[in-house]
Amino acid sequence: RLHVDRIAVNALVCAFETVQLWEGVLELLQHCRRHEVDVGLSTHNAAVAAMSACQQWWPAVQLLKSFHCQGLQPDVVTFNALISVCERSEHWVQALVHFNEMRSCRLDPTSASLSSVLSACRRASAWSLAMHFLQGHRSAANIVALNAGLSALERGSQ
């Protein structure tokens, strides 16, 4: 009988992500739950990142919802992957929702969080929202985030 642990599961999640088999990631997590394999937050974050790489925003959102049932507390990595997949899938409202949810969980946004949210605003031509986020989160702003903000502003002015 084969012993499955976190390391093996994480390797499989990465392999599924590499070949764009997001359904395999979900099946693997279900298998782990059924067989009581404790994979923890890092594996679930890798699963959300795999959904992001495959641009599967809805399964990523569903994974977040399952965190609470399993006693997991999402962290900044979780929310960054969620915000990113929503932005890249052009679900900008969901990107903003998860950015705000991250804040309500008392997690500080990183420059990656802010860059993704600003890119979502740019895609939606929501320049006033971009300004709001830039003003409210100066501590997380870096060159990449500021560039995303300027792009949103430029697109809004056209």
C-alpha cells in the first residue's frame, strides 16, 4: 500500500498545474478528504494557485469556501491567488470582493494584491476605483502596483 503525505500531494498539485489539469487538483483534494490525509493550508494554497494558472476563477472561489469547513484560515497567499485569477479571468468585481475580504480577515495586502486589484480596475476602465485603492493602500504600493494604477487611470481617461 502506498503512503501519501503532504509532500506527495503538493508534488501532484504542481504536476496537475503544469499540465493544466485543474480538475485533477480538485479530485486529489477530495481523495485526501475521503481518506483523511491532512494536507494543510500550503496544499490548499497550491490548489488555488493551480486554479489561477488555469484561469478557473469559480473553482478557486469554491476552494476558498471549503477552507472554513476544514478548519483552515486563508492567508495572504490564498487571497493573492484568488484576486489574481479573478483579475485574469476578467471578473473584476470578484477581485475587489476578495481584496476586501482579505482586509476583513485582518490581512495586510501586499504589492501583488494591489497590483492585481489595480489591473482588474484597468480591465474594467474603473479609474476612480484605481485611485481609491492607490490612495488607501500606499504602504503596499511599489513600482509594479503604481504602473498598474497608472494604466487604469490612462485607460479611464480615453
